[in-house]
Amino acid sequence: MKYNLAFINHVLCARDNGRVLGYDNNHGDHHRHFASTEEKVAFIRYEKLLERFLKEVRELRQKREPI
């Protein structure tokens, strides 16, 4: 199963086409994008990953300063 989750906000992040946060497995492994950096993540279930993503988005939406 392929997935791609992305939080885009050009005010918070001017790099990477405004992608502040993202999770995907498009390159054969599970990884997280944050402010133009990429790191591998452990994948348990899609539902858990979605919960983590939504929690991080809620936290990021409260920020007012660019990343």
C-alpha cells in the first residue's frame, strides 16, 4: 500500500514547495519529511502513522514563526 501525507504551509516553510511535514513510502521505505529534511521512521500500522501525523499538524498549526 502506497501512502503520502503532507502538511503544506508556505508561511511556515518556504522550502520544499511549502511542505512543512510529510510521511510517505514512495521510495520503498517509510520516511518523514520535516522542513526539508528526511528521516526513516518505523511503520507499524497506517492508522498509527495517521494519528502521529495529525497530532504533529495540530502542534505545527499553533506556531507563528517560520521553520
